[in-house]
Amino acid sequence: GLSEALTQQMPDEMKSMLGQGASVIGGMSGMMFAMQLGQAVGELSKEVVSSTDIGLPLSPGRSALLPSNIADFGDGLDLPAQEVMLFLAVREAAHIRLFHANPWLRENILDLITRSSRGIHVDMDRIEEATRDMDPMNPESLQDALSGDIFKPTLTEDQEVTLRRLETLLALVEGWVDHVSTEATKNLPSSAALTETLRRRRAGGGPAEKAFGSLIGLELRPRRLREASQFWKGYEEEHGVEKRDALWEAPENLPTDEDLDHPENFGSARDLLHASDEEMDAALEKLLSGGYDDQPGEPEDGNDSGPQDGDDSDDQ
């Protein structure tokens, strides 16, 4: 590992000077990784504006805002401080409401984090390659060799699948909060500007992106968050608020990664989950009477209603 690479490059006189102390170098990879992790997490204390700013409640069942960080967040926006505080308070309340109403949600996110972090290991081949030509007598050479992403955890295929599930769930949470917060702050003059500020913050790496990126190597894509917000908006327009929020009753109700790619297919596949007895009876009666046998576009009573030659209809 790193210890072997350093020892091989070390002059004989240096080896004798270090003696048994050379074995301490063996822990440098873990130490450096822990330092990178601690530094990244420490930066979050300067950025988070609320207890849910990283995507899940740090203080379950309780709302919390950080006035000093909120002041920094609004600095330079030229917006009333009271509106900035109110806007972020609405988002905090939306997060807390969602997690409080669905106790399984927080546990599910934590379980996915645990599963994805279990078995994470550092690629020692990458470390050895980075330190192969390093000069142990040159501090700058050592710093260059240990910088960059050589301590970035290596993920297995199973961990990558788990991370995608986690990203989808976090995106659905943030998308829901985005949607309901937008609706709740329609009368707030600065709402649109603050929403755009949050989007830019995410794109540049906000607290949630930094936290999950540092802890488990998860990349939260801003595009996925926007798609999730659009999903909740579209689902509410078609089914209403009550059915929208009913999807949170169990994890299997929620859209998958593929559903967010093709949201137009989600409604028809999940309608039966919330269909009334009357709707189920009507669908069953139609099925038994052969009502589903008619093919779309089939001519009725011998009339040919298909497209004629020269028809300019657009198929797309």
C-alpha cells in the first residue's frame, strides 16, 4: 500500500532514522481520507440554513433555522431579509411535515446510506501508482501525491445501484418540497428569485451535494431534482393533492428512477393503487364485455378512417 510505496522510495539512511516509526506510515491513507472527510463535513456548518438542508432532518420532529447562515445566504441578493427567512422557513416546515407524516422515510434513507457505505474501500492500486515516483524527502512531492481524489472510495456494482435508489428518493423529497413550497409562497414577491438562487446553489454544490458526495460518493444531479419537482406538479394537476401525498404512504408507491425518466407512463400503471371500488368495477365490467379488445384507430362499421395518400399528419 502507501507504506510500501513510501518505504521503497526512501533512502537507506532515512529508513534507519525512522526505525519502527516507518510502520506508522501505513495508517496515512486512512488518516488522509478521514481528514478530507472531516474537512468537507466541517464546511457544512458554515452553509446549512436549516435542520433539513442536507436532505433529511438532523433533528427529527423539530424545525430549526440558523439565522447567521441565512443572513449569509441572502447576502448580495438585494432582497428583504424577512422574505428570505420566511421562504426558507416554509421549506423547512415542508420537509418536517413530509418526514413526520411518513415515519418510514427517514429510516429508509438512513438504511440506504448504511447499505451503500458498507464495504466502501480505498483503491490501493491508485495510491501506489500516485506515490510511485514520489520523493519522500520533498514535502511538496508528498503533498502533490496525496492531493486530488486518490482517497476517493471505490464502489461495487451493488453499491452503485443502492446509490441510484438513494438519489431518486432524495430527489423525490426535494422535488416535493420544491413544489409545495412554490405553491405556498406564490404571494411572496421574492419567491421566484429565491427559488432560482437555490437551484444555482445546488448546481454549484450545496450542503446536500457536499454531504452525500463526501460521505458516500453520491452525486446529486440538479437535473434529477428538477424532474422530480415536475413529476409532483404534473401528478397533482392530474390527480389532486390527496392522491399526490398518498404516494408517500409506502416506498413501493413512489416513482422509480425509470419512472422519472418517463413520467408519462407512471399514471396509468399506478392508477389502480388508488382506484375506487366503482372505478374497479367499471374497469372489470369493460374487460369482461370485451371493451378492451377494440384497437385504437380501427375502422367501425366498415368505414375506412385511416390516413389517405398525401396526408400531412405529424406522427411525432
